[in-house]
Amino acid sequence: MIEHTQGYDALTNPSDAILSAIGIEHSYDGKTNVLSGVNVTLRQGSLVMVVGRSASGKTTLVKILANVIKPTRGQVNLKINGGHLTRPIAYIPQHLGLVRNLTSLDNVLMGALGYTPTWRSLIKKFDRGVYDKAMDILSELGIKDKAEKKIWHLSGGERQRVAIARALIQNPRIILADEFVAQLDVITAMEILEIMKKLVQRNIALLVTTHDVSLVRKYADRVIMMNKGNILDTHDASQDISLEEILKTIQ
Amino acid sequence: MTTIVVGVLGALGLVSFFHLGLFDLSSLLRAASNLRQFILETFPPQFEILPALMHAIWETIQISFAGTLLGLFLSLPLAFLAARNLFGRWVAGAVRLIVGGIRTVPSILFGVIFVIAFGLGPTAGTWGVALYTVGYLAKLYYEAFEAVDVEVIEAVKSTGCNRLQLFRFVIVPETANTMISQLLFMFEYNIRASTMMGFVGAGGIGYYMVGYVQMLQYQHLLTTLILTFLVVMTIDYLSLRIRSVITVAKN
Ligand SMILES: Nc1ncnc2c1ncn2[C@@H]1O[C@H](COP(=O)(O)OP(=O)(O)O)[C@@H](O)[C@H]1O
Ligand SMILES: [Mg+2]
């Protein structure tokens, strides 16, 4: 806890933090704390990985950052300047949260619901520009030919891309993805993470949770290690931390 | 413990059997001979009245179909408001109370009420079936809505959409198969409810059944029952076939 507070001060110059969560505590049952005083900051154009064993509170943290649930205590601050943004934060849950009975394109268009008038969206009359953008994103992610396919016909990697596309059409500055590549084989997982790397270069900040520490060194700009609702350690320039050290910390 | 329960139930049963005249030997014998007479007078069925009955059974099918559809239109908004994953406890609770209230009214009573409102005829029967449908269909639907994967709801909600959009893009597509199959089941079931509507003069074949009983034309009554039986079986069969196709398509 103290270690983390030091890390938090040292690693982040408050001026380039676009998201900061301070003193987050959370309890589902009003008795036990699932998160006990967590501080996280996210910088523009960085990829942060949160690692920790299951039940360490990763999902809860992501939901709080995404404003899906309200923390019992603490606050989340967004600091975003310039640009007319529609949804600053896009959230991709653990099992992606796609509507399996609809097509890839429909799922991507759902990302535009927040800025499409209700009555028009109900009859599926999205702006031409929104359609074009959805198709552009799908083709950029290499699944344009799957646009009219229903989700349950897609492979795990293709579904992952649809979820990314739905996040991107929200014009987010931050993407939060829970257990992002957990269900994928290693090769596909690396392909997806390469895509994420490119997004970071476009100045999108990414926070990805995983229980698979092997991906951290290659992809993360920063790693946050969690255990039992606490952040034990935070490392910048993740290259200089060994796998063994991470494993030892979070066990 | 079990012995006591069985003993008490047995005693209660004996007392009520006695009260209801089930031990009155002379009345039992009289009933048997009456029934024998009734059955003798019932056979053989008279098929020359079939053409006249066709019109009435067709009306019953229409009452069932239109009533189910009308019930669907009334059920959708109620089920939407009663789903606790879309609305708060108070709104959902109040609407559930209304739906539960509707469910406690027997279909035949709805028939009587709408005969008072619209006069004798199939319009009253259609409204009666519709209201009866609402009591069950709305409940089946809000339960299906609540079973939708919470992760999908959270993910789409986080795009900034409102409840109507959520309903249109998540709840309906995710539950469409269940909704259709429950609607067919309701239609199938409503053929019986529509038959009863005729008992109170609210249209359809039931009117003839009551009429033949009152005029002691038991052979005609049997013909009517056979016709109704055939229609019920045919519709059950068709509906079962369609529903199994839908369930297969789902998996
Ligand atoms: N909706 C919930 N209700 C009650 N307890 C929950 C809920 N979600 C998670 N928990 C509990 O919170 C703890 C942390 O869970 P979670 O945030 O899912 O961790 P992780 O994602 O690291 O596996 C676990 O002990 C889990 O059982
Ligand atoms: Mg988790």
C-alpha cells in the first residue's frame, strides 16, 4: 500500500494523467472489502497492464474506472482537454459483452448509440458517416468480410476485434479491457495486442487486466500488481522486471 | 412425522368427501344412471351440423390469434417496465403488482367484463383473451429479460445509451427466440381460453357448446367437442413443430 503510494507519486506527473482513481475502496456485501484503498493513474498513450491472481479485485477495479459500478469510497477523476469527444472511456468486459444474436456491424454500431438520437437509433437509422466509420474500423481490424455475420459464427479472435471496433467507434481516449486476451491462443493474443499497441500510438490510453503475466514484459508500458484488493507494486518500463519477480509479488 | 401428516391429510379428505356428498350411495347410483343415459344420447355424433360449426370454430381461432397479438402489444411495455435490470425496484415492483393482479382474474371473468363493455360477440372475447394473455405473457417476458447476461447490458450501457436503446439492441435480440416460442405457446393455450369465451356470449364455438347443453342436443354437443379437439390438437402440433425449429436454430 505504502509502496504503491510512493510509486504513484513518482511515476506519474499529475499533468499528463488523464484518468486518476484515488483511494478506491469497494465492498459488495458491506462487510469485506474487495478493494481496499487503491490508487491508479493512466497516462495518455500508454498501455497499462493490471496483473493479479483471480479474485484479487481486477474486474471490480475496471468496472469502477469504467463507471459501471460506483465505489464504496474514493473517486475517479477524468482530465481530458481538447477535441469534441463523445465517450472518453470505452469498456470491454471479460467476455466482451457482445450481442450474439446480432451481426458484427450491428454490434459496432451500438457503440454509436450514445450520440445517435433515440428515435433514429430505434429504427436503426444511423448517420451515413457512422456506417462508413464502422466499416472503416472493421476493415482496419481485418474483419470487414465478417460485417454481416452474426457474432456466434465468429472465432474468438474475430469477436475480440468486434469488441475493439465497438470501443473505437465511441472515439474514446481510454479503453479499459478486462482479461482481454484470456480466451485466445497465444498467436491470436499477440495479434490482438499488436493492434492495441497501434492504438496506443494514436494516443489512446489502455488499461488491460490479465492473470497471464507472460504478456506483460513484451507489451506493457507499465504493470500494476494486485493481490487481495491491494496494489502491491507498480512498475514503469516493465522491461526491467522479471517474470519471476512479478509472480513472486502477486502470489 | 410423515405418519402424522398422512393421517391429518387423510382425515381432512374423508371429512370433505363426506361434506361434498361423495359417500351418498343413492346419489352415486343416480349419477351413474344419468351419465349412462347422457352417453347413450350423445352417440353417434351428427356431422351434418359441421358446416355451421366451421364458422364458429374459425371465429374461436381468430379470437385466440387476435387476442394473443393484442396481449403481446400490451405485455411488451409492461414487461419492459417490470424488468429489474432496466428499472428500479419501485417501478418494477409496482408493474409486477399490476401484472399479478391481472393474473388472478379468471379468463371467463374477463369475458363477462368485456361483454358488459362491448356487448355480446367476438370483440368482447378478443379483449378477454388479450387481458388474460397479459397476465402470463408479461411475466414470462420480464423473467426472460432479467435473464439476459448482465455483462452484455453493462457493456452496452457504458456506450451511453438509454433504456429504450438497450431494450431494442440488447434485450430484444437476446430474448427473441424465447419470446417467439412463448408467444406461440400462449396462442396454443388461448384456443382453450377462447372456447370458454363463448360460454358467456363473447364469441366462438363455446356459445354452441352451451347452447347444445341447454337444448339437450347431446349429439350436436359431441360433434362440437370433436371438432374443437381436432383443432386444438392440430394447433398444438403446428406450434410444437415451429417452436422446436426455433429452439434448434438457437443452439
Ligand atoms: N457482483 C459481485 N457480488 C459479490 N461479490 C463479488 C462480485 N463480483 C466480485 N465479487 C468478489 O470480489 C472479489 C474480487 O473479484 P474480481 O473483482 O472479479 O476479481 P478478479 O477480476 O481479479 O478475479 C472476489 O472475491 C469475488 O468473489
Ligand atoms: Mg476478473
